[in-house]
Amino acid sequence: MRNAINALRSVLCASAAAAVIAMAPPPAAAEKVMKATVHADVRVIDPIWTTQTVAGIHGMLIYDTLFGADDDLVPQPQMVGDYSVSEDGKTYSFTLRDGLRFHDGSPVTTEDVIASLERWGAKDQAGKALFAEIEQLEKVDDMTFKMLLKAPYGMVLDTLGKTNTSVPIIMRAEDAATDPNEQITTAIGSGPFKMVMDEWVPGSKTVYVKNEDYVPRDEPPSGFAGGKVVKIDRLELQWIPDPQTAMQALIAGEIDFLEYSPIDFLPILESSPGIEIKKPGVIDTYWGTLRLNHLHSPFDNPKMRQAMYHLVNQEDFMRSVVGNTDYYQICHSYMTCGTSYSNDVKSDVIGDYDPKKALEKMKAAGYNGEPITVLAATDHSFITPATQVLLNAMREAGLNVDAQSLDWGSVVARRAKKEKPSEGGWNIFVTASSGTTGANPVINTWLGASCESANVGWPCDEKLDELRSDFAFASTVEERKELARQIQERAVETVPYIVWGQWTQPIAYRADRISGIVPVTGLPVFWNIDKKE
């Protein structure tokens, strides 16, 4: 009897325990944290104030855009739900899609959109070209606005969906009221990620978390278009300035994603268990440019700028930055090589490396040994070695070089200064961009030549900007190719920048831990990525 009672008691206890377990909430799933290292540290959180690529990466995480370019660089609606174009091509009507809210909970309205576009259009070169043709941005209601044009403009959607910096992101109207030449200090967008300001440590780490209120589009992801579905809970951009240390961090599993690794490290990464190498977007190249300051001597003189062509041997730059000939090409086009509008007009002039000739031409133009201030980045994966190649060429020519060694964040801050080099300004800096930047001469920020309102360096050439405008109004591919040829010819004369090479830069990641990477060149995106628990 006693044994039967004990047995019954055991059954009842087991049943009670089972009931308690059934009623208890399931254990919380482990937080999915992705750690990534990109090419530079996040020092600026205003993606309109600067064309710095890492600021664009940050911007695409926390903000959203009206249109996004897909894998084929075709603009697709993103924040826009519906749009229409009048028969005469002069009126565009845009209606926002439902569910758009800023991170503070406030709804996105057309007031925010118009203010954001106006701020961007006052700063970005492609935006300025578009706004030169806009008669009015008209608010219809909180969800719909109209763009009234002076004449049909063929680059409206391409410009609104541009993928290279500065991207026309949408911010709150109160933030967009900030002068575009002053930085905003907030980070409140409506995008798929939120920035955790309290954990931002410039020089170390920038943290983002999933925006639980974000409503993605239904379409599958394609470049910057489609559904931006966030599958991780937390993203940490960890700044590791030394490339070898960054590579070892990926191999050791301390990070999950490495945007940039020197090409000669790729065999090591490819042979490491769990790591995969992947090419970025359809235009999978980067192109390096040397930017000259047109405001101050000596490069306020076009003859001085033209002399600098003789100090750029692309092979030297590419061997230093890339090394492996399978990953780079010599490209003297002002439009990205391999795209529809690239051409080789006057490539014999651009590619004529001769330091002695450079000095002779500069002396003939009036150079008397004045110091030339070069902003020399010390912590950038490819800009640092490229700058050293330039400095060596300038010294070989016998120029008086004033190399200012700065971290990349400080270069970005200083390059915005219009003061004389002797008063904190500069003469030259080296930079690089996604190949998508140069695929189209209107979207190309660095080709803009609108004088003191142009991008840093402030080229000033009315004819060059007229040709870019003509390109936007051209109705056929043949017309555009001819205009691209004329743009190249004019650019060789006025020298808005000098190309120092074009190369492919694969990304590396822990395929044993993350999946779903959306291939994009220049501004890597982190939606659609899932991490294994």
C-alpha cells in the first residue's frame, strides 16, 4: 500500500512539474551580435556634410532613401510607394509608403522629405544639378509631394537613387534645417538600424541595433533596393586600423566581416577554415583619385594642375595598394573603366609619367619652390600607401613637400577647410571611391565644377558643368557617349582630379557564422545578414 502511495505521489509531482514547465515562458533566444570592420573609423555622423565613404555607410544604416539602386543600378522605389510623371516630363508626383516612422516614433512626412532634399541639394554635386532644374518642391499633403521642373530632366530618379556619397537620405525636418556646411549631431533616422550614441567611441567602436519598428518592403533585397530585413539584433563596427591585425581578427573569429583586406592577404584568408571571399556589386571596382585644391596657389593655376599628371604612374600606385595584377587595371578615364561612358581621350597626356617634366612645367607656370601641403592619412588601408607613392614622386621631382601626417578622420575634417594651406588648409589629398561613383558623369560628385560650392577642392569650370547638364538632358545613349567624350576632354584640361588606378576589392567574412550578404560596392549594407547562434 505504502509503495502504491509513493508511486502515485511521484506521478503527481511529475505532472505538476510538467505543468509548471508548460506554463513557464520559453527561454530568451541568444542575442545575435555581428562584428564588422570596414575601411575607416566612424568619426562623422552627418552623411550630407561630407562625402567620406564611411559616413555614407553609417547613413545607409540609420536613414532611408526615396529610391534605391538595384543590382543593375536601376533606381527602384524605396520610401516611395507610388509615383507618376506627367506627359510633358516636367511634373513628378511622389507618395510615401505606409509605415515610415523615425526612431523617435514620429511619422515621416513630406515636410521632412522636402527639407532633407533641399539640404542635400545645396551640398551634393548631383543634387545641385537636379535642383538647378527644379522650379518647386510642392507639398500636397503629409504623404504626397510634387517636383515641378523647368524642363524634362532625364536624371531625376537616378539622382534620387544614387548610391555614391552623398546619398540623398531623409532625416527629420528639424535636423535638415541645419546648414549643410555644419554637421548635425543627432543620429535619428527612419532606417533599419538605430545608432546607440552612448556606446559610440570614435577610434574604437560604433554600435547599431535593429530598429524593431522598421517596415521593410516586400521585394527581395537587390543592392540598395528591395526589402531591408534586419536579421541580427546588434551590429558593432570595430575599428582596427592595422590591416594585418584586422585579418587575424577575422581568422580568430573576433570579427565576422572584413570589408577591406590587402590583396596579398587573400591567399591566407582563402585557406583559413570558415572564411569566404566575395566580390562586391555588379560594378565591383574602386577607383583612386588625387584631389587638388583649386582655391590656392599653386593649383589655382590649371597649368600647375596639368603638370601633376606627370607625377602619377598608375602602375606604382597599383603595385603599392593592390600588388596582384589580376585585381587591378590601368584606367585613365574620368568615368569608371568598364562602364558605358568610359573613354580614353587624351590618355597619352594623362599617363605620361615624368617627374622631370612635371617640375619643368610647374616652373614654367611660376612655381618657385613654395611648400605644397599634402594631407597624408596614416591609418587608411589603401589611401595611406597611395599617399606615400605620391609623396615619393613629388620628392623625386624636386618639389617642396609639406606632408601633414593625420589620421583619416582628421584628413576628412581638414579637407573641408577653405583657408590657405599656411592657415590650416591644404593643397592635395588622396582619396578613393566606389566604381559606381564614376559610372555616370552627372552622378559623379567629384566632377562637379561649380566653384566654391563644389565638392572639396572646389573646381571652377562653367563649361564642364554645362557638358554634364547636357548629358542629363540627352535622349539617346549615343548622345551621352559623345558628351562623355567631351567631358573627358574638358576634364583633362581643367583637372578636377587625377585618377591613380582602378581595382577590385573583395570582402572577406566568416561563412561559418553569417549568411545572406547583399553584394554592394562602396557602401556595404548589413540588412538581410543572418548569424548562426
